[in-house]
Amino acid sequence: MFDSQQYLKLSLIATVLGCLALAACSNQPGTVASRQSAGGVASRAATVNPAGNSADATAALHLVSVPKGTEITATVGQTLASDKNHWGDSFAASIARPVKVDGKTVLPRGTEVTGRVLEVKNHELKVVLTSVVVDGVYCDLTTNARRPSDKDKPKHKKNNHRSQKKDNSTLSARTRLTFKLSKTATIPAKA
């Protein structure tokens, strides 16, 4: 059994670690976008001021629903390989083409998105997009899975080498992939 001094030291260490964890969590940017109401319309407006600037506080954001099936083209920011990466590994990417809803851009070109490795087996990678941060608000994304061979191909080139086996073991940096939302996403947009 612990003596009182050891118990006191362990209690003090646990308290300090708890305070540090609480302080670290309170410094996270933004909040998670609210879920939609049953009617499919965003349930409330969000006002975001991650930098604490009083000038930015007046710029209110409203939530926009990006429908299921919307295409999101992203450029992968790093090389991923089936012999180095594992299930769950995250990667950075950026929006290559603006995403529009009702003619208005909700995710401009260059917006940073996060993805993760969904599957690694038999020298094949599958990746998905998982989140985007818009004006300091973290938003979940649910997309279909893509493989390295699914990369966007230039329209002006014709390639008749159908008999060649496609290499799905490496996803090179700067590869463009087009994902489709498999679930409606809620994204903040300027009013």
C-alpha cells in the first residue's frame, strides 16, 4: 500500500497533468460545425473569431450544406506508399478546384484539407478526405475512397496502354484526386 507521501506526490503529478491537458485543449482553433436539423437545413448560424480580432468579430458566418455526391478535387501534399504508411495515417492536401454550392464558392482553391489512409493491402493504398478547417471551424468530411491509379488525367493526352497493370502502391506528392462526398457536409461560409 502507498504511504501518505507517495500518495501526495502522485496526486500532485496527476493534478498538474490534468491542468496541462485542460490548458492544451482550450487552445484548439474553432469548434466543430453543428449538425443539421432533421429538416436538412443548418440549425444555427455560427460566429467565429479564432484570432480574437474585434474587426473580424463582425463577420458572421452561416452554415451551408454541401450535398452528398459533390466532387472535391484535392492535390496530395506528400508521398504515401503502401510499404511505409499504415491504416489511419493522416496526410495533408489542398483543394485544387473551388467547390461551389448554388453558384457560390464555399471551399476556394488552396483550402487545406486532411485525409487519411483507409486501407493498405497487397501493395495497394486507398485514401479518403476526412476534414477541412474553414475560417477556424473544423468540419468533418466523409468521402469515397480513392487509389493512386484514380488520379486525374490530363484531358489532352490519350493513353491506349490498357493492358498495363496500374500501380496502386504509391501515391506521389502533387497527385490530384477527385473525391465525392458520401455524406452531406456542413461548411461555414461568409454571410
